[in-house]
Amino acid sequence: MHLYVHVPFCVRRCSYCDFSIAVRKRVPVQEYVDVLLKEAATLPASDFQTVYFGGGTPSLLPPDAISTVLHELTSQHRTPHAAREVTIEANPEDVTVDSARIWQAAGINRVSLGAQSFDDTVLAWMHRSHAAARIGAAVHALRGAGIDNISLDLIFALPDELQRDWERDLDMALALRPTHLSLYGLTVEPRTPLDRWISRGATHPPDEERYAEEYLFAHRRLTADGFEFYEVSNAARDGFRSQHNSAYWSGKPYVGLGPAAHSFDGTTRRWNLRAWEAYRGAIAEGRSVVESEEMLTKEQREIEGLYLALRTAAGLPLAALSPRRPWPPQFAAQGWVEVRDGRLKCTPEGWLRLDSLVNELTMHTETRQ
Ligand code: SF4
């Protein structure tokens, strides 16, 4: 089993973000910890192989609160003590020598830093709360505390007018010697500040050509530096793949705690009430925090398994395609997929077209039923 803990608080909303968050200047720390542990107490006893604090901004919680949550989960026999990987997502400005030391003592052994860019103009446009200089300072504080497994998030394909230098940002990220990088192309989600800016002509939507160029450039640059893209958006040095996220991509069961958290037991997916206020209200009144659930049909599980497998470098076993899912030969002719070791794998160019490939494969399924 794998455990995800959602911390919904952020100090402000980033310009591109449509996540379920609660914008708070002051985080209701004690109340959050109390209600989270009440939800945890409803779980069966389990040993979790990985634990992941995601958000939102988990690093807005005082580090002692993270220690308390991990300690209490252990004493409830929902134990992360055996977890090989315990990750916290952090904004660079929240990482100090003290917070890094307390996290490390609590069992955190991996930190995913929301760097996004090393250009202060770009960070201000994104409404990020950190300055570029804080990213390096955070990495050094983490290493000083003994946390060496550090991932950096970067966003690419930004509007032209920002004149973002993607090569420089990649170089600056690599100079910090992270073990892992997550690269996400900018997308325009409805009702975000970015969506409104585009509607009134104040900026432009991301350009597809720039997206492809920057994505492929990152593949070349990071591969030359010894990274492997083991998933469409994630690259790691040898031995530093995210075990938690790899569990999602291989269809393993997981449990989510906190508002908007999802859980999956292998056949049924359920998700919690999205809004913090609704979630805390349900716990206070002794009601279930589960908003809804769906049992996946065999067909849905197959299609989802196909999509998840093609996201990864391991690819899809050919046996999973045949005889009902012949793969479209034009993808191989264009160099977008290749067959190696009995598996169908996307090339970087293929990952740019992952949705079309999955559509083609699932269309074949539907027409052959
Ligand atoms: S910090 Fe993350 S979750 Fe919070 S607003 Fe920004 S992108 Fe969204």
C-alpha cells in the first residue's frame, strides 16, 4: 500500500493553478492535524511502502506538524515506519536549516521542490511566492540536513512575451545536482488567472511548437547529463525514480487522506470532498468524507492500464494489445513508438502524441467489440 496525504493550503493561487486549495494567510494547523488523524483512524492497519505529502503546499505546515502526523500514524498502526520513501512537496521559501532538520528527523527522505523557473520575472508572472535565489538555498539546507533525494519541478512552454530562457533554467537546475526532475508543460485551465488573462488578450496561450521544442530539448539535455526519462514528465538519476508515483503508474493500490485525496484498491476508486471547509465539517459531524466512488469495469481498467503503461519508459507488453488492440503502424513509421523486449514503448516524439496514440488504440477496441 502507498499513502498520500493532501495538505490543501496555499498562501496565494498561482496563475495557472486549478487545484483544490484553500488560500490562507494563517493555516489552521491544529485543526488540520486533528481532522486528518480522525480520518486516518478509520483506515485498516497497514504498512505503507511510501508516504507522500502533496498539495497545496505541505511545507506551509510547521515541520513539527509533519512530525506529529507521521508519529501518530505510526502509533495508530497505520505505519509509515517501514516506508522506503517519504516525500514532502515544498515551496523553496519554506525550506530552512531548521525545517530540513526536523523533516529529516521525522523520517522525510525525499523533497520535491516547486522550483518552476530560475527567472524572477517568470516567477512573479506565475504568482509564485519564492524568489529564484531561494531554490539553491533550499537545496543546500536539505543536503546539510542529510536529505539528498531532491526533485525539482519546472514548467515549460511559457508564452513568448516572457522570453523565458529554457536552456538556462535547465542548466541552473542541473547545477544544483538534483536526483530527479519533473517537467510540466503549461496548460490553460478554466477559471484560472491565466485563463482570464488570455480571454482579455493580455497574454497568449502556450504555443504547440514551443511546447514540442522545449520538451525534446529537455530530453536531449537531461539524457546527456545522465538522467533517464522513466515517465512522460519525469526524469531520474539511476536509483532515484519516485517510488510513490511509480506505484500510481503501475496500477498499485493506494490510500489518500485529506480533502480531495483519491484512493484506489485495485478495482474501486473513491475520492474525498474537495473543499477544506466541506471536509472539516464532515469530520466534525462524524460523517463520511468520501464524496463519491466508482468501480472500474474490466474494460476501463484495461484502457487505464494501457494509458498508464504507455506513459512509462517500460511501455506496454505487446501481449496486452493482441489480438484486440493492433497498434497503428503509422506511429512506428513516424518513429513515435518502437518495439523493444516485447513491449511497445513511446519515443520522446511519441510521448508528445500520447493522447492520440491512446485514442487510436482504444478506438480499435471499441470498433472490435
Ligand atoms: S503552490 Fe501549487 S497548489 Fe498552491 S496554488 Fe501554486 S500550483 Fe497551486
